[in-house]
Amino acid sequence: MTTRLFTLLLLAACTTETPKDTSEPADTDTGTGDTADTGADTSDTGVDTADTADTAVDTADTADTADTADTADTSDTVDTGPCSAPSFAGPTPVVWYSLEDAGSASVTDDAGTYDATSSGTVTAVAGKAGMAAQFDGTSAHLDADVPLTTGSFSWAGWVRLDSLPSGDFGIIANHGNGPISYSGWLLTVNSTGTPMLFTEGGGGATEIATSATTPLSLGVWTHLGVTFNAGEVMLYVNGNPAAGGTLTYTAVLDGGNPYVLGHDENNGVRYLPGTLDEVGYWNTALTAAEITALYDDGECGLSSI
């Protein structure tokens, strides 16, 4: 009996020890779990690396924006020749000199067939639009056999007075006229640089048709325009009416002299010490709006040419 009881107790003791042995591998599993956590942390690090790549892409986008800015800079390019989209839509001139070939023996009439002949020292210089014709004030002029319009007419162009005339007048343009007793008309500046228009009408009467009140600024491009309409005259400076009036005659006389820029054909000492560009002559009186459009166009020239 005693032996059997001892055996049962011994068996019970052995059975109780087994769970303790089984619990040992559990500790090992827990360690393995820690290793898995470490792997998760490594994965997070990979995500952070991907974020860094995104930042690089953003930087590349910024570089593209800089390229766009460079392209925009090209719009600052200045057109050195006559522009192609003027607003003037008035009548075609009888003669128009853009003066791109100034300095040549023959200067092209861009409106027709009245090419001008150069005399003296006419020099090609940078102008209001592209090139211009500079007159030395002592011998230089351009002349062409353009038919004189005795009735309504207009003249317009850019003028830069480089110095004051050495004599009483510096001639800008004329058609068979001098300040005294010649036929036609003459646009000039006096000894102070003030623009004036002379015309001659019936009976050989010569009149100071109109005169501005302010001299031209030396070295500055100024747009001048004149209109004659049945005895009504107007002088424009930079697109604005500067002076005007009514004459005693409705037509100018035709003495058969040529159309001249920079010199009075009837007086050997009156020359222009200045520069001309984009010069036109019409056989009709332009409206105030058309003169203003020519000024507003600046270097554009004419849409009709």
C-alpha cells in the first residue's frame, strides 16, 4: 500500500514539471517577434527614402519654371525695321520714302515710281524706324520729279533737328517754293528751330501759312504733319494741331520745280541740319485722325504699302 502511494506521488510530480519545460520555447518566440518589429522599422525607412525622391522631382519642376522665364525674355527683342501692323488706313501717298536705303545715289519711293536722287552728303543713320537720312546742313538734299498738287495736299514725316540752321531757315521739305516769291509750298524751321509753313497762291502772293509756337528739341524725334485743304491749313506736332488758319487763296501755284527734301532749290544756302525718316506726301488733305494715326504708328510706316 505504501509502495503504491509513493509511486502515484512520483508520477504526479513528473507530470507537473512538463509545462515548465514547454514554456521555454515561448521565450524564444518572443525574441523572434522582436526581430519582426525591427523589420517593420526598416520598411518605414524605405518610405522616407521615397519621400526624398519626390522632393527631387519637385526640384526638377522648379528648373522647368526657370526655363519658361527665359523664353519670356525673348519678347524684349526690339524690331529695328518698320513694323508690320500700323493703324493708319488713310489714302495711299503720291510718294513715300521709308529711307531704308538712305546714303545711296538713288533712294526708293516705297509708294510708287518717284525715286529720289541724292546730292551732297546724305548719310544713312539709325532712325525712328530702321534707317534714316541725315543731312549735313551745308549741301545734302534729296530731290524727285513728283507732280505738284496745286489743290489739297498733305505732308507728314519724322524730323530730328540735330543743330540750329546756320542761316535764316533750315528746309525740311518743299515743292517749288521759297519763302519769297516762288510757287508751291515749303516746310521749314527758322533760326530758333520753330516749324513754319510757307505757301504761294493766286497773284504770286506768298504767305507764312502757319507757324508753331514752340521750337523743336534738338536731337529728339518729332513728328510733323501739314495739311492744305482749299485754303485751310493746319500744322501738326506729334499728332496734335499746333497752328492753323485760312489763307486768301484756295490753291498753290505750280512753278514746275521738283519735290525736295533738305534744301530750298531756289536758295543755295538754306539746308537742313537734321535727319528725316518715314516721309510721305499726299494729293489730298488728311484728316486730323489720320495725321494722329501716323504719329501713333511710330516706326510702323503705312498699311497701304
